Amino acid sequence: MISIKNIIFDLGGVLLRKKPVSVLDDLDIDNETYNELKRFFDNWNDLDLGNITLEKKYLECNFPKEYDSLYKEYLVNFYKYRKINKDLIKCIELLKNNNYKVYVLSDNVKGCFDFYKNNPLFKDLDGWVLSCDYHEVKETGKLFDILLNNYGLESHECYFIDDSEINVKEAGKRGIKGYIFNEEKDIQELYNDMRNNKIMI
């Protein structure tokens, strides 16, 4: 029987709660300002592919000049303000205690890895692959190949957790078992699926 040895987590919507735009909810701003700042989070593909920086994205939005002192630092460092899913941090602890390798595979922006790799909550991770470093995103499938090659993983020994059905299907094409995560559901649903796949949790 094939056994799972490696657990792969997505970041946004999984280890990090909600979408990037959710950081605006923590600002004390009116609806007009909210809708204006929300433009920063539109058309994210070039950022995920590492083709532009967050600084350049901010400049391309052509916000009013007064926004520079009020919101620029917050937007270009938005990843520092995202909320972490503590249930999944506990899940990682349990997995590591049972000798599983744990990885992050994420469509994400430059700066994110440098910030989170120094967060004590992520200290036990065995590896990271972010789209911005390889100019590939998960939905093409190539980012999965990069993860497998970089860390010498066998696809049939991997279990992938993502909030996108498209990404889970791409993983499945490579023989990686997947779970579509919904942060609104009870964490026990994930645990039950892991146990069904003979993962000790």
C-alpha cells in the first residue's frame, strides 16, 4: 500500500485566512476609500508570476498623492497583516510529530517568503515553492513539477491542501492526492479526509 509522506499546504485561503484584499477590513476607512484601495488587489497575475513588484503595482494604481503617507506602506506590505489559520498551524505540529514532511506551494508575491520564513509559526516547514520565484502558477501544473523536483518527492507520496478546485485537479493529474479546503468548514472534515488517506493526525 502506498503511504503518504509529504503534506503540501497552500498559503492564501488555507494557512493564511481569506483573500489578500481582506486586509482592508482592518482599516478604519469609508466605503469610497475601501473601493479605491481595492483596485490594488485586482489583476494579481503579474505579481504571482513575479513579473512586477508590489511597489510597481502600487504606482500603477495611480492613487491620489495623499494615499502615499496614509496607505502605501500597508498595501505594499499587505502580507504582514494577513491573519494566520491557527487550526492549521496545530495541524502542522501534529504532522511533524508524526514524522511527515510539510511544504508550502503557493501562488504568491515577492517578499512573502522572506517574511513568513522568519515567523516562528512556520519554523518547522521543510520547504517552500512560491510562484513569483519561478514565473509559473499552480493552474498550469508546472509549479507542482518544480516542487517535486526541488525536493525529490514522489507524487504518489504527497497530499495537497488548497482552496482551489482547479489547483487540486492539476495536482491530481500528477498523482498527488488533494483536498479542497474551505476555511468556513470544521477542521475535522480535513482531519477525516487525512485519516481516510491513512495520514496519522
